[in-house]
Amino acid sequence: MRAFFISEKLERKMNKRAQVTLFIIIAILIVAGVLIFNYVSKLPVALPSEIKSVEDYFTGCISARAQDGLSVLGEQAGYIEQPETDPSSEYAPFSNKFNFLGIEVPYWFYVSGNNLQKEQIPTIENMQKELETYVSDTFLDCADFSSFEDQGYNITKSDNVTIKSKINDNSVIISLNYPITVSFNGVSRRIQLHSVQITSDYGKLFKESRKIYDSEQQQLFFENYSVDVIAMYAPTNNFEISCVPKIWDVENVSSTIKNALQQNFITLKAKGTYYTLGNDVRKYFVFNTGQNFDDAVSVKYNPSWPTTFEVYPSQNGVMRADPVGTQAGLNVLGFCYINYNFVYSMKFPVLVQVISNKTGELFQFPYVVIIEKNKPKNATVPEQVATSLPEICNARVQNATVYTYDSEGNPVEADISFKCLNTICSIGKTSISENEAVLSDLFPQCVNGFIVAQAPGFSETKYQISSNQEFIAAVLMQKLYNLSLSFDQQAQNKILISARSLSGEYSTISVWPDQKTIQLEPGDYEFSITVFNQGNISIPAQQTEQCVNVPADGVAGVFGITKQQCFPLNSSAMTLSEVPVGGGKVNVTIYEEELRNSKNILFHINSFSIPKNINDLQQVYNLIQNSELNPPDLS
């Protein structure tokens, strides 16, 4: 009896367990069925033509928006949302954004206003997030189905959308979770997932750009090329037989170096297969990043871009080398000689552009090149330190209103900054309201400060004012007029045209034939013309050391105390393949009416014999400096 009871109890327990197991299996099947249904419902399925036209419109619009966003990423160094502005200063006029053809392009490497070396490089993940935000911000335009609803479609949309992007080397995928139900002529479909695949090389272009950047930080090839250009085109160190002092204008030397940098950087190439070298000499202009590029790489610099330039020794804008041998007691030598050594420091931006050989897409990033006393900058890791504004810029307490106009009284939208002593504070931008370009904002207090206005197509304008009380200022900006260059004789190589305003601060340089136009504002000018042709003059190698007085470290330097610092000056033997053969100077007044009614400027040039040696070269330069030209003709 006891055994029967135990057996019956055991049987009931087993039956109960079997029932529980059955329920678990059924539950698993139900959950699996729901998951499979949801998965299958999200898979792309063949849509009826009436429904497909709506989906094609929607995904086509998303594709166009995404491609717009990708273009912005490429133009703005991997950014759509601009980084917070890091202000510039007189000594580092770069900010953290480079203005290229009106587009603010964030620097990947720059020098901040308080002289810190910094970098700001996006990641692919950052770029994907910014692209998702860009598509999301413009999404409502794509979700406007009113044109279909006018045809009798019934379309219901969700209020929520989730957007994901994936930037690959050769494609970009945009995925949207956005349920819509489309009904038309008795046919109805619910579409939840939408996917767009774009043929794009932006992922690859970004990786190639990063490779160039990393290699430059390690090898400093941009800086090394710049040092070579300075040694080639500027007075550095030399020994000459002469009893006459040699004098150079710092501004002219700076202009010559900037122009030479422009011409040399445009010839640089990354090692790869996208170009053909004319001869072995051109290999000098190829930098090696460790990989071969099939996409085109270009490096650009323009003298008009923000650049700092210093040369030691110099005084009051003049570099001077005095002869030895003219002093009493030395004339027994029977000759005089000049020995000069100059040390240069520069900071300037270059723009690196990588262009796909398949899609034509462009990715670009700006980079600040640093030359310190004839040497490349130290290859150190840039500091990642938060920027602090100069104290005066933090004390913006004075209400002010600034208007900006052109010479005819038309409003001009302009970037406004304020200069007090040696500090420049970014204020804002005048914007057009009721036919006035106006900015109302707070300014720092300063006696005899300057409002600085900048706008594309206009020269920089400074307006002196004391801001220790509320003020209203109307800033008149001078328009720049573009003139085609022509000459009364032809040069076989190139012509350097330097225009310096005698009535203001405007100056510009053009190098023909690479630059076939020049921009001028009305005013009094000194034009300096130098004509170059092919030549062959050898300059021997030299190795010297230059010692100059520089500001002492710390507080002592603020009070004018100096210390002696010596720098090695090495120049290799070189051969000048381009030599001056003509040119001269002329002063002329150009009126706005002339500029407004003219499209061309014709320069009259004096010609000289081709120099064969260093002495001939110096004579030709002296002739150019002292040769007066006829005024140019505007037509």
C-alpha cells in the first residue's frame, strides 16, 4: 500500500514537470515567432510600383542630404559643426580656423593666440556622428510627402527617427529606422527600415589625409622645404667684395620669401602613381609618407594668408650689411668686403588637399608650418591645453554699435575685431538688417584702439576709436578690383609684381604667369616689377654662426633686457636657374573710377643683360631698384 502511494505521488510529480516543460517550449516558440516576425517585417521586400515610388523619393532625398553633408565634411577638414573658436593674436594670427574662399576650415595643427601649439583632428566616429546630425537636421524636407498626398496617397509617418551612418573607404551607408505606412489604390505597405548606400571615397581620403599629417609631424617635410626656400631666395649668409653697404627692405624680403614658398609648395607631391616626373631633379619635390598614393595630393600656400615673419638682425624695417675695410687702419688691405648673416622665423598655413581619382571628391585640412631661427620647429607633440583669452578680451563691458559700408554707401557684411595695443579681440560680424550692415555688441575698454573690419572682396580696414565710453562707428571699406595683368614685353619665365599702398596699409603681390590678375584698391601705390629669365649662376656652400640679441626669458624680457643667442647658419652650394633681367619701380595714383571702368593693367618694363655671375646679379638688382618705369595703363 505504501509502495502504491509513493508510485502515484511520483507519477503526479512527473506529469506536473512535463506540463511545465511543455509551457516553456510553447513560450519559447511564441517569443521566437515574434522575433522572427519583427525581423522579417524589417527586411527589404519587393514593393509594388506605386509604393516603391514613395520609397525611392524618400531614400533619394536622404542620399542627396547625406552627400551634401559629406561634401561639407571634406571641405571643413572632417567637421560639419565648427569647433569653438580659439581666438588669434597679433603674434599668432591663425585662430583655430582657416578662411579658405569664405569657408572656415578647422586647422589640424595650429598656434593659438597665446602661443601654444595645438591640434584638433576628428575621428571617423566623430565624422559619422556629425553626418547623422546633419541628415537628421534636414530630415523633415525628405519626410514631406505632400506631392504624393495630392495624388491620392495616404501616408502615415512616425514622430521618431533613428539615423545611423557608416563611413567606409569606398562607400557610405545611411540607415534610418523610420516607420511609414503607404496606401494607394487599395495597396498598403508598412516600411520601417530605410537604407541608402552612396559610392564615396571619403573614408579613404580621410585616412590618406591622416597619413600625410602623421608623417609631416614626424619628418617635418613642409618645414624642411621652407628652410630650403629661405636659403635660396633670401639673404641668409654671404661674403662679397664690396665697399658699399647692402640694404634690404624687410617687407620686400618677406614678400619674396612668401612668393617663393607659394611657387615651391604648389609643386610638392606625395609619393604615388598619380603624377609623372619630368626628370630626376623633380624627385626633390616628392615627400614620402610610407605609402603610395593613387589619389592626387596638392599642397597650397598663398602670400595673402595669415603669416608671421621675423628676421634678425634688422631695425626699423631694414636689414643692413656694412662693409669691412673702409675704416681707418684697414685700408691697407686694398679692398673692402661685406659679410652678412640673417636669421629668419616664420609661421604660416598650408592647405593639404587630397582628391579622389575615381569620384573627384575632395578632403582638405590646413596645417601651420613653423620655422624657428632658420630651423624646422621641434617635432614635439602639440599641447592639448584649454585656451585662455587675453585679459583685455575677457573684459568686454562697453556697449557699441558698428556699421560697415562700401565707398558707395552700400552695406557690407564684415568680420569685426578690436585691437588694443598688441592684443586683438574677436568681436563678431555685422549682418544686414533693414538695409544696414550692423553689429551691436560689447567691446573692451581701450584708449586709441582700432576696430578692424574684414570682408571677402575688400581690403582690411582699421578705424581708430577710444572705447572707454559707449560709441557708434561707421567703418568705410575699400573694395578690391580684379585686373588682368599685361606687359609691353614678354618674359620667358616669370614676372613678380609687388604693389604697396603709399596712402594706406594695403599691399599685394602677383607672380605672372601663375597669377594672371592683381587686386587693387583706390590709392597711391609704389609698384615694384622684377622680370626673371633662365640663368645659371653658382653660389658656393657656407657654414657660419650668427649671434644676435634677443629678449631675455621671463619678466626680464618684458623690461627690454636682452641676451645673446647664437644660431648655426648653413647653406649648401646652389645654382640659380632663374635670374632677374628687367624691371623697375614706379609711383602712381589710381582712382576708384579708373578701377571701376577697367579690366586690365599694362606695365612698361625696362630690360637688362642676363647676369652671368654674382657681381652681375648684384648690378642687375641695383638697376632694378633704381630704374624708374613709366606709369602703367589701365583699360
